[in-house]
Amino acid sequence: MLGYLIKRIVIVFGVLWMVSTLTYFTVHVTPGDTATAILYSIGGENAVSEKNIEHVRDKLDLNRPVYLQYFEWVTNSFKGNFGTSYKYNKPVLYMIKLRLPNTIKLGITAFLISVAVSIPLGIISALNHNRIVDHLSRIFTLLTSSFPSFWIAIIFIIFFALKLKLLPVSGMDSPKSIVLPAITLSLGMMAPIIRMMRTSMLDVMGQDYIWVSRAKGLKESAIIWRHVLRNAIPPIITVLGLQIGHILGGAVIIENIFSWPGVGGLLIDAINAKDTPMIEGCVLVVAFGYTFINLVVDIIYACIDPRLKYSGEGK
């Protein structure tokens, strides 16, 4: 177990290094000048001049070779210093800490909505296999997986905010503000959870021990709760872990559409301004969240399912 954890932690740090390296050099090879983008994002076209551009380059050491800038960033990162935002002129970690709670709040709400809807719907669909409820569930799954999240967000804004005036369009001024972005984000996660729950339930229900339980005269409700659900849940845990990663990635788009003040919106602003330190910080937060959740899910899955052995065990 300890060897497995050490191996996975090393992999996590390797993934973070690869992601940060790829992101850093991708930002530098994309068209556009960083100094010009910074000036434009702060003061518009009037702020962009040759004198100001050179001043920004000298101030931020942008005239140095890219590999030297990268080496300095990596060195400082190991010390816990992710640099200062070009656009906001504040420490990157400070800005992320300011926005991260909002992203977590939105993500947890969306995750709870998706689980509350998807798992019961998958169970009901499996128990009513090839009946009208099952067909309706599959249609719902097809629709939620077919439409992109930004399109759903626009439809929700037009219908619930502009037409019915039931919910706010953007921001987080009231508890109602989280409803539209959370539901929009949760819809993208529902389809794989419903499919996996339905498939896992049907697979377990077709096992021999389920037929033996029925032959012994056990009540159907007892069979479902004690045997079917208990053995159908472990595969769902992996899917739930992947969907948490989807939340972190999808939040970038959803937060921008609904003007939700989270890390996603911060990342979009940083990309527009070519704010490399802020881009690196936001990407690392998303990548760390995704890899860490997957590590936790693997450990939970192994604890729940005793049939699973860690690599190297039992040999």
C-alpha cells in the first residue's frame, strides 16, 4: 500500500511538471506580444506605445531568453512563489486563494446536483429495463451529452433570466446566482454517471448469485439493497472522480459565461492578457485537483472492492 501511494504521488508531481512546462512554452509560442497584451488589457489602445512596451518588457524581464524565464519560474515555484500577476500586479497565490473558494462552491453544488439526479435515475432505468422509464432515461442521457455546455448556458440565460426573470444572469450577489451555473455544469456530468449506473446495475442483476437469492425466496427489495447496489456502486466511484475533473475543466467556460468570480474566469482573463504567471498558477490548480481526486478515487475504490489488488501485491 505504501509503495503504491509513493508511486502515485511521484506520478502526480510528474504530471504537474509536464503540464506546467507545456503550458509555459505554449503561451510563449502563441501569436502576440506579452507586453502589448498587458498594456491593452490595462488601458486599451491608448496605453500601447513603443515606449510603454519597452518599459513593460524591462520591468518584467521579458527580454531574457524564454528558457531562463522558465528556469527562474520553476526554481521559485519549488519555494512556494508562483510569481506576480502581470495584469493585477499582485501575487498569483493571493489571487487564486481569493477566487478558489468560489470555484469550489460552484463545483460542489454542481456535483451534488448531478449525483442526486444521475444515480437514482440510473437505478430506476436499470430496474425498468426496456420499459418506458428506461427509454425516457436514455433520451435524457442522449440530450444532456449532445448539447455543449455553453449552448445550454445561453438557453438558460434567455429562458430563465431574460424571459421569466426568475434568476439573475451573472455574478454572485444572491443565493439564486449559483442556480443557473451549477445546473449547467451538472448537466454535462449526468450522462456518464447514468450510463455507468445503469450498466453496472444490469450487469450485477444478471449474475448467478442474484438468481440464487431469488430462488431462496428473498424479497426483491432486499436483493436490490443488499446485493445489487453493494456490488454495482464501486465502478461508479471511478466515474464520479473523473466527473470532478470535468467540473474543474468545465468551470472555466461556465464561470466566464455567467461572470462567476472563480479560478476559471481568472484563467480566461490571464489568457487574454498573456499573463504567464497567472496562467501557470490557474492551470496547476486545475491539474492538481484533477490528479489528486483521481488518486483519492483509486484508494477508495481499492478499499471498497477487496477483489482489487495493488500492483505487486499477491504475487
